[in-house]
Amino acid sequence: MQWLRNLPGGDINQAALIRSKDLQFFLKYHHNAPADMFATEATALSEILQLDCIRVPRPIALGKHDQTSWLVLEYLELTDKGPTALLGEQLAAMHDKDHDYYGWCCNNYIGSTTQFNARSDNWCRFWAGQRLQPQLEMAEAAGFGGKLLDNGARLLSGIEQLMDGHEPGASLLHGDLWAGNKAFTTGGQAVIFDPASYYGDREADIAMTELFGGFDSEFYAAYRAHTPLPDAYSLRRELYNLYHVLNHLNLFGGAYLSRCEQMTDSLLAQVR
């Protein structure tokens, strides 16, 4: 195995291009990573591959050396320009595959934060108990109290009003679908990667595409043409994206506090 060069990484892991004989591979590695972080990522990639709806890098091997965990993936030559309508169409096809519970086979990670995935047959309880409540508890432990925790408690109490009987199908989700986790091969295939997958409301994936931008109108038009979004999606979008902004608060600090407070204010204004 030959080390070729370091590659730009994300906020959590480091990356490199490596070669074995005539084959190239993508290596992700992390010093002192949670023991199962890369194993759960490989499981999610394999699950998406099995649906055969959208391209993801194929997991090859994973392990640990000293305190450094690593994951070897198929190397894909990627570009940020490509057929965005195809991405929307293929993501909608992936979301069309229904499962019989919300959650996942195990807990996994959103960034380096534990993402709780206990199985549930009630979406509202799942989102409150497995998504928002753990993030609010982490925020409290990190010293972000006051208004955020007061609003958070009220929000958890009023979440059934906000969901208003919403009982979505349990779709396989990417789980962390911001613009940095999608690309295109030089051959024109849409690719998603770095998943934090679970079974849940497909709207949660679409909501995150709108949180930080980077997805164009052709993507949304193709997705909606395949699977229209209901009118009430615009309210749930804020509820779903609060999870990710809380996670950014817990990962990266107080720069995200005011946005969390603004989002909880906005949501609570809809609770009677």
C-alpha cells in the first residue's frame, strides 16, 4: 500500500489518497475516534448501495492502528459540477423505499456526536426523544442554559402540535445531507457520501439541503416531480433543521447559540 497524498478533509476527519498496485483508494482517518464511528458509516454506505438508487463510495476495509481509526473507500474522481436534476431524482427514488420502523440498527454519529437511533413506531416521539432532547442535554452540559433550555423544554412539550399528526413513511435517509456531502463523478453520476443514516421522514433530508444552501432549483424540481412535498413541510423544515444547528452548537461552540434561540422562538410561535 503506497501513500500518495493528503486530501482536503472535513471538519471531523482527515483524508488521503492511497494506492495498492494499480488501484487507488480514498482513506479517511481520525485520531481517537469513537470505536465504532467508521463501522457505522460503512454500514450506512452498504445499506444505500443495496437499494441501488444513487451512487456512494463502496466501503473496502476499516480498522485501527494505535489510536488512529481508519476507513478505506472506493476512490471516485469527483467534481462539484454535474447533473443536479439527476441527484434530485435519485435521492427521491432512495426515499421511496419504505421500512417498518423509525431509527436504525444501532446508534451512529452526526459528525463526531453520537446520534441515537432506538427503534420506534411513532415519528413524533422519535424526533423528540432521539434527536432534540439529547442535543439539548448536551447543550446544557456544555453550559448553554437559560433561554435555549427553557425554549427547548417548551418545544418538546409542544412538538405534537407542530407535527400535527404527521406520520411519514420510514425512508432510508442520508442523515447529514449538506452540500459538502454531495458531488458528481467526472462521468456524470450523482454521488452522496459521509452519511449519518437512519430510517425516518424524507423531509428531514430535504430540510438539511436548505439549511446551508448549495442545492439548485433543478435539484428541487426533479425531487418534487418524483415525490411532491406537502404544504406543512415548511414548518417541519425548521423543526428538523434545529437538530443540526444544535449539533453545530455542541460541536463548534457558542457562535451557533443565537441561531438556535431564534429557531426555537420561531417554532414556539406556532404552538398554541
